Amino acid sequence: FVVPISEGCLNACTYCATRFARGVLKSYKPGLIVKWVKEAVAKGYKEIQLSSEDTGCYGFDIGTNLARLLDEITSIEGEFRIRVGMMNPNNAVKVLDELIEAYKDNKIYKFLHLPVQSGDNEILKRMGRPYTVEEFEEIVREFRKHIKDLNLNTDIIVGFPGESEEAFQNTVELIKRVRPDKINVSRFSPRPGTVAARMKDQIVGWRVKERSRYLHRLRLSISYEINRRYLGREMEVLTHGEGKKGGIEGRTMNYKDIILPEAPVGEFVKVKVTKTTSTYLLGELVD
């Protein structure tokens, strides 16, 4: 069940066509969000997805923050899980300690979607991303220190105007250092009316494609190695429904996709991981 927590965004990225004016953030009041979640839980929903352009800046316009909202939601009675949506590093860092504390609650999936977009500080500046690679790494380090089995997802844009070979290599090195569980790689394409579309040093198409393919291979090999660590482990899973290729799909408590041959749907079940791939786990019920 998707619950919107805010609309708009405080960043002004040069490639974004949504073009929110800086400062246009409209956070919903915590009481209203809590009411929506309570209603969903009462109807039997067991997974609540908090959505927003950037959950990290939630509440900055109304004198609260994401961590406090999470504390309110986790105190709601019932057995359910919360998936926190994407948050930008520059806003997450402002509430980092509180956020990590909130994440320790069992009702929150140990899942962090933190888009870095580039591993090169110069490119981040050109993108209008108001943080550094070092700040991104610091957030990841702190989360991993306190949250066991954190499932880190990030986004990378390849071929942004001015991305030299060195800048691209900086991104590759960052990925090798940080080793996210999943990386969403997208190729830069100029959107009409954006600052980035008017930048002079656009990267030639074949090079963008080449870099994208390289990152895709790297991403799969890292994901494969990370997922292998779960082999043989017993985990709690929330089942969702039938999988596209048969079996029953579910999510582990750190929001990894898992497929089971059979299981009751919409229930919390105990599962042993029997096989792993780069994109999902396979398991069976434990009696």
C-alpha cells in the first residue's frame, strides 16, 4: 500500500525536467499520514511504502523530519512493514543519527535507496547535486555500522555532459568501494528545457552506451557476490503473491526479492535461502 508523505523537492538538479522551483516542498502532516497508515493496516495491508520525490527532506517545511515520522508510524499497533522510498544524500545527512535510530525498529525494512548519480565531485557539481562523494560514503558507512544486512540501492547516470574518462573511472572506483546491493544505471539523455541539455560537452552516444554496459556487468557481479552471502540462511519473509514465472514472491526483512515454491500469500513466514542469483533469492519454508 503506497502512502505519499510529501510532494515536491528541495534540490534543483540540472538534468531534471520536473523543474520544481527550489523550496517547493509540501509535506503532509504527520497526523494525516499516521491516519492513512492505520486505515491501511486495519484493512489488512502488511507492507506500507512511503513515497515522495525525496523522502529525506520530509517535514523540513513543517518543522519535523522523516525520522520522527517513522517513529510515529512504527508505534502503530499491528504486524506490518514499512518501505522507505528514495532519499537524496544531502537531506539524509541532515537527520542521519535520528534516521539510523528510527531504522532500528523491526517494522522498517532494512532498505536504503540513496542515489549518488556519479562518483565524481566535479560531475556532481555540474548535475546540481549539493553533496560530495565523501558525504555519500559517510552516510553508507554510518548506516552499515548500525543496521545489519542493510540493502543499499543507488542510482548512477552515465554519460552526463563533461564526464571525462577519469570522471567515469571515479564512478567505477566508488562502486567497487561501496558495493551497493543494487545499482540502477541510466544513460544521460538531454531533456528539453533543462540546464544539462544546453551544456556544451555532450558525450557521444556510443561512448555512453559502452560505459553503461560496463557498469551493468559490474553491477550484476557485485549483486551476485552479495546475494551469495545469504545462501543457507534462515530469514523472515513477507509473501506478496504469485511470481511471474511461478512460485510465490516475497520480500525478506531487508527487502530482497525471494521466490518460494509454495507459501501462504500475505503472511510472514520463516524461510531458508536455498539458491541465489544476482537479482533475487530462492528459498523454501522452514517448519
